[in-house]
Amino acid sequence: METIKKNRISPQKRLVNFLVHLLLATLSVIWVLPIVWIVLTSFRAEKGAYTSTFLPQGYTLDNYIKLFTDRTVLNFPKMFANTLIISIICCVLSTFFVLSVAYALSRMRFGFRKTFMNIAMILGLFPGFMSMIAQYFILKAMGLTEGSAVRIGLIIVYSACSGLGFQIAKGFFDTIPKSIDEAAVIDGCTQWQVFTKITMPLSKPIVIYTVMTSFIAPWVDFIFAKVLCRANADQFTVAIGLWNMLQKEYVYQWYTCFAAGAVIISIPIAILFIYMQRYYVEGMSGAVKG
């Protein structure tokens, strides 16, 4: 009888649970609704940005077909390829820079270490686009603002300062006992071997986090891409392409294609997240066991 009484839920607690679940369900609908709307709009047969109903009156695949075949005004496949190349290269470089800086600041002691961390923290208080004019003129002086060199300029912009975002990775490396590194050094390992063969396998969660953020940043960026590309249509990224689709001279014919493009560019991010998620979970379970 005592067990039954303990398992009973009071009416007040039931009411609280109901209200909490109702709030969570409402928030879920609010978050999912824009995604459902953009997917439905990508298949909408009606042209233009405005319709009288939420659901499309007709469905078609012509928006996706036009997106990849109509190159008279906007070359979406070229933009997609440009962005994918830039994002992959930046992902590799940025991940290496961030993890290297974070490991050095976490494990090594040297002069100017605390000063560097303080400077990096202060610089992090200012948005990156404040320096875009200076960066543009520096890249222009190097001849990286015209033609295919724009890609190199974008890669430099996205990767060069990535090492300043070391705080999260450093915090994770600080949780790994230094005794493991010391034991490896006693066994004859160099700092590079400790970093690649011991620290990295134990740091899968932060590695996955760094890879994902390093890929997403150039993939969705608009400001720096717009400043550097300017009128170089062959070097446009998908962010610029989608923005152009909403211009008044294109919006009627390209609005539904814009929705289709928004769906398309979300696919690489979704694939990356789904593929990396299992390693993130494995890393977390390994860290807990350790």
C-alpha cells in the first residue's frame, strides 16, 4: 500500500506536467512549421512570392529542375560547387588551426601565453565584419579579388582567424588529465605523437564540433562573400545566389526556386551532422567511461 501511495502523482504535478508538455509541443510546432513551409513552397506550382493560402494549390518538380538547368540569369550549380569547394578546404584548415592552437595553449607553457589569450578574448568581443574593408584592400593588393583568385581570398578570410576561436576546444583539452601526456612522453612519444595518437582519439566530441562549425561558417556566410565577389558572377556562393533570387527583378520567377535552393543547401549540413553524430556519441561515451 505504501508503494502504491508513493507512485501516485498529485493533481498539481499532473497539471504541471501537462502544461510543460503543452508548451514543448507548441514550441515544436513553431520550430518545425517554417521548415515544412519552405519545403512545401519549393514544390509549389504558382509563381511569385505571395499566395492567398498556406498550402500550395499545385505541386511540381519544375522549381528544382529550373534551379539546376536554367543558367540564363543565375548559375546555381556553379554557385553550389564554389561554396562546396571553399567550405571543404576551410573546414580542413580551420579545424587544424583551432585544434592546434587550443592544444598548445592547454598543454604547453610559454611566454606571451596569457597575453595571447587575453588579446584573443578581447578581439572576440568585436564582430568579424568590422574588419572586412581592411581585409578587402589587403586581398586586393595581393590580387585575390578578381577571377578565380576570389576563391583563394575567401578561403584565406574564413581560415586565417579561425585559430582565435580556440576557447571551447581548449576548455575540453583541459579536462583530459595531463598525466596521460606525461606517461606517453616517458614512453618516448613526441608532442606531435601525443597530440595525434592520444589527445585526438580522446577528443572526438570537440573534434566533431569543430569540424561542423568550420564547415557551416563559410557555407552560410553572405557578408564577406558579397564584399569579395562583387560582380564576379562566376565566383558567387549559394548565399549570394539565394539573395539575388529575392531581388525585385527576379523574385516573381525565382521565388519558388529560392525555396528549392534553401532545401538543397541544407542537405550537405544534414548529411554532415548525421554522419558525424555517431562519432560524437561514441566520443562522449568513451569520455564518460574514461
